[in-house]
Amino acid sequence: MTGVSSSSEESHLLVAVRDFLNVNGVPYVLVRNYEGYPDRLTGDVDLYVPLDQVVARLESLRRLIEGLGWVLAREVRRPWVLVLQAIKVESKGGRGILVFEFFDRLQWLGFEYVPFDAVVRLATMHNGFCILPPAAGYAITACHYFFWVGFLPS
């Protein structure tokens, strides 16, 4: 999907979730599709985190999202991922939907394909977001597609 300009509503929510993770000391990395954040969104927001730390703070995260005027329309919890779909019912022309996928570290169904702590040490900052250097991001993206999707796109 090509970059889509987001309204300030989506940008504000994205930054609020990022700040929530930072304030609560939850390490995370964005591997791909972050280049335009927070002003340009390209789809859902994939975050790699120690999932147990997010789940332990889930009620506070829900309150934050809802306090910003978003409705949590869908929540999917699995041992390896937490998906939160937020909808802005009274959107002012933006896309009005933002989906966060919190993947448990860099693993697939419990199989760790890259050590999360080692990867987090490689992280740099881009527009205030914790990201991986491109070479590490490419390798992890290939693993993600191979394990989660079942093939590598061309």
C-alpha cells in the first residue's frame, strides 16, 4: 500500500501509543513502514514488544485510546500477538481506523527467530520512533513474511 496522509487524529493516536510504551518502559521496535510516521501511515502499525509487558498494562492502554475519543472495535489476544483496532467514530476526514499489532518479540508461535534483546540494542530513532537499521529490518521482514505469511513477496 502506498503512503496515505493521515489526519492529525491518527497521528495523535500513534504518538500517544508510542509515548505510552516509552513512559511505561516497554521496549519496542518498528521494523518496516514507519518512514512517514507520524504524519503518513501505510497500513497497520506493527510493533515488536515483550508482549507480557503490554498485556500487563492493557487496561491503561485501553483507557488511553478511548480517552482520545477512539472506540476499540476489535481486540484479538493470542499468546504471540495482541491486535487492537481503534475507530474514530466522529472522524474529521481522516481514515478513521488505526490497527496496532503488538507481536511478541521476534518470534513465531513461540519460536524465537531473532533474539529480541540483541535487536533492540541495534535500534535507532526516526521521528521519535524506535526503528531498526535497514539491513536488520530487511532480514526481520523476510523472517516475518516467511513465518507469518508463508511466503516471501517479490
